[in-house]
Amino acid sequence: MSIRIHEDRCIGCGRCTEACPGNLILLQDGPSGRKAKIREVRDCWGCTACMKECPVSAIGYFLGADLGGSGSTMTIHKEGHYYHWHIRKADQQEVTITIDRENANQY
Amino acid sequence: MKNVKLKRSRLETDVLIIGGGTAGCYAAIKLGAEKELRVLVAEKANIERSGCLAAGVNALNAYISNGHTPADYVEYARKDAEGIIRDDLMMTIAESVNEVTEDLERRGLVILKDESGNYVTRGWRNVKINGENIKPLLAKGVREQNNVTVLNHVNITDLKVTDGTVHGAWGFSVRDLTAYDIEARAVLIATGGAAGLYRPNNPGFSRHKMWYPPFNTGAGYAMGIRAGAEMTTLEHRFIALRCKDTIAPTGTIAQGVGAKQVNARGEIYETKYGLTTPQRIFGTVEENRKGNGPCYLDTRHITAEQQGNLYHAYLNMAPAQTLKWIESGKGPKEQPVEVEGTEPYVVGGHTASGFWVDTKRETTVHGLFAAGDVAGGAPQKYVTGALAEGEIAAEALAGYLVAGRDKEALGDRREDAPAWTDYEAYLSHEPGNLTAEQLEEAMQKVMDEYAGGIHTDYRYNKSRLELADEQIKHLESLLPQLAADGPYELLKIYELRERLTVCRALIAHLLARRETRWHTFGENADYPEQSPEGCCYINSRWENGSFHIYRRPLVKGGHYEHTHP
């Protein structure tokens, strides 16, 4: 499991570099401007802190094949006190689960 | 050869807090009331999401309700730890967990309540929450304190200690070429426990998909050990029972929807082995050894609504598990959840491992206090217990400074060689064949095979442990060959150095406990039973190049003050 930062969506704001508890994300200048980059995909803990900070949902979360991953991507879209977790499967089927952050877990 | 020179930054403070996680942040918040004290929090990432709570937490596991008392909580912890707890420490935690829970709610944490406004509990010591944003709430509380300064992205490596008294620490920026020399009248260490000592469940691409944060390296233990602090019960390792592959929590399923542990033959096995944490894992290991695996939590009885609630609950703390269910097209209603034990960790919030402290959380190094997972003697702290210890330590630190106890041992401070000479050496080396990553893998392999990792079903014996010690010592001797290309690479070298120190101390402790006190956590093949002589704390101190072991009698209640061993 790890993250993938989509360069076309990244606006280079650097918020993810502050959110990562492992100092794993840095900003790098490239041909299309300043973009966030993960140093080493294998070092990601999978906490999703960076995804919650990203203002443009540029960070996708995926399960490595060693965890049973089959190519799906999960992203977070924030809306007020809601988190919409979108899962897009490799066959393009989509599932969305909405979390109301003002509600507690049932378990 | 390069000749890298770091910019020097010298800072002075009254209290230095090393590590801005759960306990460190809460101590900083509480020290906010001591307006005349300057407080500095040094954190290697950013306190916003650093430490154990980055992803959130599903529940508060230490809250006393339904007619129970703090003494009941102490008894629960004692039973789970087979007697090896510090009554004084456990009681001070148990007396505070409800108050800190209410404070968390005031800070904005969502806690489930019933119609009459009471917390909804799971059993008698657990409240249901939405803990996804618990760390940002704590970070906000820290930023609100005018006397607290936060130094994010600074990694502390060594304590400054003269004649048994701490007076600051050395560190470096993980972002630019700056070395820090911090002078402090007192220090609180709150760096958390140690993950990544053993080869993990998923050693390849998902090597960091582990229970405990892979960024918690045991830095505090390592600094304390090198400074000559007494450590306790490191051999009480923690191994979690987790959902296979994703290493997501199982308590949410076991207690949340009443799933039983079953083997591949469909037999409920949990009743055969018992329901304490180590027994649940021991049962799973034993069933696998007998050829009855894989083992599962049987969730097939749940309703569609319960399944939906599980998806929500896991998104708030371990999103990989929800993704796995959705991606595979089979939720827990259709298939049972396979479970496995993790690699062993050293973590004082779950077991009794860590600094040997007095009731006020002062370590055996004068002026050095410890709280949270780095402090020993008090297992089953969980989040609220770590907060409680942060508060207890903050109060003690303030008392220590107001009484001027830091001045007692002043005298002439010898300045040892500054740590930056080592930092600069690593930054100046030309890279050789060895890398920090290689040595980390080698360390994890040694620990897995010779010090009771997953590979041997957590079993070890004296011969294996002695080999482990020899090989870890050898890996330590290779550290000077490593080269750092920049500050982040320097961080990786120091994290490795910390883990190697913790491994050596852990091996010394495993050798010293000549019994099997806790199944799985300390499965000693030479001594497979409990022994009456094991009813004591195994403590250690690094002196003149080796670990000295002390066996201390159990502390029953009251107030504990340090005595020389």
C-alpha cells in the first residue's frame, strides 16, 4: 500500500509535505513547475494524512499487490464536515463512501 | 572527500520536550499554564500528524465506566501483564483517564453519546469516538499556548548529560543543513516506542504497512540507554493480532460485531486459549502450527448495515482494510477476515517496556522525565493513558523547576564533543557498498531469525539470542561506513543507529528473563513455563560498554522514589 501523487493535479502548495509523519514527501521543481513527490513509495505507512490535507485531491491511495491490491485507487474529496472516499477500480467501476466527521464510529 | 559543515543553531529553554506525539503534545498543552516557563517541542516531522495518531484512532480504550473504579483498571492491566506492572504508575493513569477524555471532547473530539448525554461504551473501559482528527486537535491545543515554541522537522539524537543530570540535547534539521545545540533546564522524552526492529509481515513493497508507526524507531529508549538511564521490562514485547495483510485492528470486529476466532476447520478456538491479548495471538499461532490454519474472525453473521458501519469505522483509522474489502468485491459479510500476529514491537503504552521512572515520571537521569510509550511499568495506557502521563509529567516538571532542583546538580558542565562532528562525518563520507537500508534489512533478518520474530513463531532460546547479539553488535560496527547524501539520509542513518541500540538492549532483557511469562510476547524455548523467580522487574543499565541487569521487586501501590541499584 502506498500513495501516488498525480502531477497534473498537484498545485505544489506543499501541505502534504507537512502532513506526512515520515517526512516522505518533498517539493521538487520540474518542467511543469513545483510538484510534490514521494521519496520512496515503499516507505509509506498508509495513514492518509497527506490526502486529507491536499486541497485538490491529487493524492491517490492504493494497495500494493503484496496486500492483494488489484489496481484500484482511493481518493478523498472534502466537503464541509464530510469526507467522500472515492474508490475507482481498475475496471473503472466507482464506489463512494461518505463519512460525516461529526458522527462517531458505531464500533 | 567532501567537507560538509552544518550551520549551528544554539537554543535555550526551560523545558525541552522531545517528540510531539500524543504524550508530548499534551504535556506542552498542560505546561501552557506555567506562563513563566519557556517550553520547546522538538519534533522530527510536524506535530500536526506525527506519531501514532496520524491516521486517527477508532476508540478510546482506557475510560472507566459502568460502576467500575480506577482500581479495577489496575487489576485488568495486572492480569493482562501477568503481574508485571507498577501499581503506582497504573493507578495515577487510571485516576486521570476520564478527566482527559472529557478534555478531549472539549477540544472538539466527537464522542458517541446516548439520549441522556452519557458516553456510549463498549464494555466498561472503552468509548466510541470519531478519532480521525484527534492529532490535529492536539496540535491546535499546542499552538494556542503562548509560552510553547514548536520546532518541526528537527530530529534529536543525543541527550546532553553531565554527572547524571540532563541539560539539553543535540539534533539536526531533516530539511536543511542545520545542527541544533539545545540547552534546557529539564527534558521530557516522549518519542514513542520502537517499530521496525524485526522483519515485518509484508517485507517487500508494503514493508511499512505495520501496526505501529514505522517512523517510531525507539529514539527515546536509545538516547536514554546511551545516557545511562535505567530501563525496565523491554523483554515484554508487544505483538498485535491484526487483519492479515492490511495489519488493520481486529478489536473493532471481535468486540464491535461479536466475531469469534475460528480456524480453517470452522472450530472456535479462542475459548481454548483465553482472551487476553497475548492469548488471542498465542491461540492463532498454535492453531497455525498444528496445521489448523488459516485463522479467521468469523464475520459472516453480520447484517448489511453492520458491514457498512465497519467500512466507515475502518476509513477513520485504517483505510486499507475498507479498500481491500471493496476492491476484492467481498465484504466481511461474505467472507471471514483472516488474522495474523504482527512482528514484535517495543512499546510502553501496551506493555510495561521503557524508562524506569518514579511515580512522577522522572527517570534515573536527574531532570529527565518520560511519558507515553517510551515510559515503562504501565501497560494498557492507550491514548488516554499517554495523555494522562503527559499531564503527570508536565506537573512534575513544573514542580522540579519551581523548586530549583535543576540547580542542585549544576556544577561545571563538561561539553562532550558536539554531536555535529558525527553528523558532518556522515554527510562528508563518500558512499561505500553499504547503505542504511541494507543494514536495516540485515538487522530485521537477524532479529526475526534469532530473537523470536514471526519466522520462529516468536520463539527464541539462549543460543539464538547470543548469535543475535553478536550479529547486531557487528552491524553497529559498520555504521561508520555509511554516507548521507543530505539531511533526510542522515535521519535514516540515525534511525538505524537507534534501532540497533534498542535491539541490543532488548536481547539483553530477553536473555535475562529465564521463563515464559507471557505467551508469544516472550516465548522462551529454554524455559517454556512461568517461574516464581520471574515475579520481578528485569531492569538494565548500559555501563562501560555492556548491559548490567538488575532484578527489582514488584512495586505494590503507594509512591515510588528512585534508589540506587
